[in-house]
Amino acid sequence: MSVVTGLDFVAVPSRDAERSRTFYVETLGLRPDDKARFEFWVGETCFGIWEPERMGGTFAPQKNGHWALHVDDVAEARRELEGKGVEFVGEVLDTGVCHMAFFADPDGNDLMLHHRYAPRAES
Amino acid sequence: MIQVERVDFVSVPIRSTENARRFYGELLGLHESTTDEDVFPEFETANVTLGMWMPESFELEFVPSPGVALRVPDVPAARAELEAAGVQFDGDTRDTGVCHMAICRDFDGNAVILHRRYAAPRQDGTSHRESAELEGAPS
């Protein structure tokens, strides 16, 4: 039994919280929190934007720790986001069990569109 | 508008699968959903999978993650237990007025926030944080 009972939020480092909010809420269409301006939701998971430099820290984007956003059709979602000016890295990757398309938010935090098409093996 | 339905997983960059299994599996007690020791381990929280992988094995840069906040019943107690196991923490446990937060590092340097909201939950929503936690963000 783990002492950890859930994931409360994912921290999104930013240099401009308003710009980040615009990207996640308006460009990606994610649901903003009803109360907190710099929180948004992906399904049941909360993401919290914060500015390390305003707290005396050093800003560093999250690299290679991709947040995998589930969509039904990766290629279609990618096309739609490209139409909004989002730039992707490379082609859609077919891993043999899923599709992945890699991009980043305006601060350079790594993201991916993800869809697993293969059933999971019973564990 | 694209429909993002959920978070399938959060990738955690690591440098050692042994370190990851010790920290996330043994110390945090998260269930490892991968059954093959030769693949990158995945650990399950109640709502999101933490997917370990080694960027350097693909000739990509390793940069520690800025952090996920994991809910624990008692932050000071969990902190004391992890410190006794050699886990390093950044600064003191923080009381934001609505929650306790303690930032530690896994054995590869990724930030992991032990988190517990003690204030009454919102009546009109399910947010796990509060604006008071976002001192760095403009109001």
C-alpha cells in the first residue's frame, strides 16, 4: 500500500503565466479551473502554471518529461494544431502500440499528443 | 477544437531504472504496472501513470523534471520517512495557508512535491490547489 493516494497537480514552469494560460486554454482547448486563473484541467488531472523567477528561482523548461495528452486521432489533432501555428518536432511516431506527436508550449515545456491503439497485455 | 480527453501518462526522465524502482516503487510504494524488468518502468498513481524513460539512451539530453505533486496523508510524516531513507529535500516544508508542500528529489534529481491540502475542499469544484500557492503568478 502506497502512502501516495493520487497525483494532485503537474507543475508547469513558465516565464509568462498569461501566455501559458492562453496556449493551454485557448489553443489546446483545455478546461480552465473555475477559481484559480493559472490552473487548468486535462480530464481529472490538474496542471498548475507558475513562474519560478517571480519566486527567486531559476526558470528551466521541462525537457524530455513529456506530458502525454490523450486524443482520439493524433494525426488529425496535429493538423488542427498546426493550423493554429503550433510547431511539431518530426513526424508522427508509430511505436508499434501507439501514436505520438511531439511539440512544446511557448516556454519550451515538452508535450505530446498520444493515442494507444494496441490493447494492453494483462498484467 | 481538438478533444484532449485525459493525461495518458507523465514522462519522468531518469538515468537509472534501479534508482527509479527504488524511489517510486520501494520508497513511495507505487504499483509498478510494467511486468518486464527489461523495459522502462511505469508506476501508477490513482489517476495518472508515471512513465520512466532514459533520454540519454536515445542520445537526448537528460534534464530533471520540474515536478509532479503527489498527495500524501501527512506531509511532515512522509518527509521524515523519506529523509531517513536518504532522500534530499529542497528547503523547509511550506505551508501555503491551504496546503503543505515539501519538494524532494528522486535519485536522478527530478522534483517530486509531497502535497496535502488541509483547507476545506471547494464547494463548487474539485481543484487541488489554490491561488495562494501561486505566489509567482500574477493575480
